[in-house]
Amino acid sequence: MRIQLLLPAGEIHRNKTGIFKRSLRYAPLTLTTLAALIPQDLSAQVEIQDEGVGPIDLNFDADLVGISAITGTANRSYELADTLRARGHKVVLGGVHPTLMPTEAAQHADAVVSGYAENSWPELLRDFAANQMRPFYQQPTGRRLDVPIARREMLDPKRYATVNSIEATRGCPHRCEFCAVPAAWGGIYAHRPIDEVIAELETFDDRKALFIDLSPVENVKYAKELYRRMIPLRMKWVGLATTRIAEDQELLKLAAESGCRGLLIGFEAIDQATLDGTRKQFHSAKSYAEIVKRLHDHGIGIQGCFVFGFDNDGKDVFERTVEFVDRAHIDLPRYAVLTPFPGTAAYKKLDAENRLLHRDWSRYDVEHVVFRPAKMTPEQLQEGLHWAWKQSYGWSSITRRLWGSQTVLPLSLTLNVGYRYFAQHLADRTPVADLRKYSSMELGPACE
């Protein structure tokens, strides 16, 4: 059996034609994990192609093609799938978007995998070998995460900032209304046995790792034990977390001792009313500056993510947020517009209020405005996003933030330079003028 696994990329993040630099790009786990899940008795030959680091070559011989899609890459995935099926290939679609929109995805595939794939993907492959492949496969979401060691040897490390991506937990117990995770997988929060996490970390020669977990600290007992077990490995790692990591002194101390050097935190908004209105009331906006300081005091840099376009956001939200970012010395700010992914509470609300501009999934990439905000025009929201990116990645802001942080400076400076390039070119890739063509368009019904 010959298998091709493809990971399409959106225009902004696509290799060469996009504006996302290598310094910002880590190796995803999707393809290498799917490759590791292929049953050995099938004697399959497998190749992987990540469009984020290189163009996809469709001139291959394959019995089966697997394509993983998020909402922002759904159109590109469908385009590839349609082309390959026209050439006689059998195509399987999976990932977050096919999980949210399985009927839509099925129009472009011979089979659709919804949800996680640790059991359903091997099952599909055996069915395919027996000429009995079904049109839909869905795996129930459990609380135990059983994944093999990813086949990182299939990746070219020169194309990524790191190939040492790993996960210890999956999912999230929270239900933020704009997040696709609870929409796709509910509130299930799965944990991988710590012994297996440690065993995989021990295979990393350079003792560096990137945890892709949304937040491993939501189960504080699990996180503390994981960090204790990691201390003897003498690793340096970065990952994601909620502010909870800085609210428990022992947890924060253990994270730092285990080698944590950087965390992505979704602050989302600096107004508590906005956080409460989007079901992220477990974050305290008034504590953000103190949380940043605690993390810096432990030698942990911060990539802070902020979202614009909530119903409480007026036109002043951009300047107020950028001012906070500078004042709090956020090492690496990252901005996005509210994006109502299908199936989320935000999507259902905006759809019911007739505020969606379109369902062009290629624009659902968190940098294009796709709905009508409550207190500004779509054009003002897009322009505000551009302004925030450029303001925070001007040299004066970079100098002010990094000088105030004094945390992991070599890494922070490298990443700031990478995002400065992104910020300088974003307006060209997300032009405000594009929004005008949607003002008179008729919004058709969703597939599901």
C-alpha cells in the first residue's frame, strides 16, 4: 500500500508565497503521528508533504491520500482533494474542519475521519486494504491519550525552528465561545500517561521541546507531577498555558525548574466584561500585569495573544491593548480578529444575527475580518488589526518590551524580528478593500 499524507497551508502561512518565517514555524504533529499509526502488517510505504515548508507535488503514485484540514485551509484541501480524485486517487479528509463539517467534507472525499484518529485511522486503513472502506469514521473522545512516538525522522529539520513537538494533554475543559476545540471535541480533557511523555522526551537529542497542548496545567496535579519528572532531564521547553500556571506558586516553580523558557497565553482581552461575555471568566484581566511579572521573575518569556472584534470592543480597543502590551513588557504579542469557526457558539450567534459576511473558509484564518462587529465597521476592525501589529513591531516597541522583560533575550529578539516581517506585510495580504466585495453578496445556507 502506498500512502501520501498532505497538510495544506493557507496563503499567509504557505511556503515562499506567505509571510510566516521559518523562525516562527514548528513542526506539526499531525502527519508524523498519522504515519506512526499505520499498522506495520500493512507494509505501507508512506510519504508526507507539509505545504507550510514546501510546495505540494501532486505527481505521485499512491493508493490512498490523507489530507488534514483546519477551517482556514478547508478550501485548499477541497481543491487538492478534487484534483486528486479526478486523477483516480482515493482521498480521506480529516482534521478539525471535517470534524465540524463532515457532510461538507464528504462532498470532496471518499471517506471522512471525524474527531481523533488514533483508532479510526488504523481501522480505516485495514478496511481500505480489504476493499471495505466506509464513507465516515468517528472515534469517541476519551480521557486517556494514547499516541505513538511521532515519526520525526520523516521531517527535514532545516525547514522548521524545531521538529521536537510533543503533547501531554489534548483538548480543554473550558468552553470559550470563540474556540473550535470544545465545538469539535466537547469539553473532554485527555491526558497521556506521564511515563510515555518522559520516554518520548528522552529521544530528543538536543534536549529541547515544544509542547503543543492547549494548557497542560488545567489538571494541576498532573502538571506538577509531569514537571517533577522532567526536572532530571535538564531540558529547555516552550508551550502553551492559561494564566492558571502563575496563580499556583508551586506549579510555576516546578514549571521553571523543569526547563520552561516560554509560554503562549491567550489573554484574549484586557476588559473583564469581554472575558466574562465569552466564557473566559476564569481569566482575571486586572491580574494580567502581575501574572506577566511572575512569569518573567521565573525566567519565562511570554507570547501574549489578543483578539479584537468582541461585541464590547470599541475603536479604542486597539490603542488600549497595544499600550498594555508595552507597559506589561509582553515579549511577543500576537493579534487576531475574532473568527467564528463553524460549530462554535460565536458562529451560531453571529449567524443568527445575520452578521456573517461570507463563508469563504480561506478567510477564516484569524487575520481576515469575516463578520460585522457590533461597535465598528468591518473595515475599521481590519485597519485596527493592521495598526496593532505594526505598532507593536516597530523598533521602539520591540526595544521597550524586551528591555523591560529581560527574559530569554536571544530567542525573544529572533522571534520579534520574524513577527516584525509578518506585521509589515500583513496589510498587503489582508487588504481592507477586499471587504467591500462581500457587502452586496447573498450569504447562502451552511452545509450543516
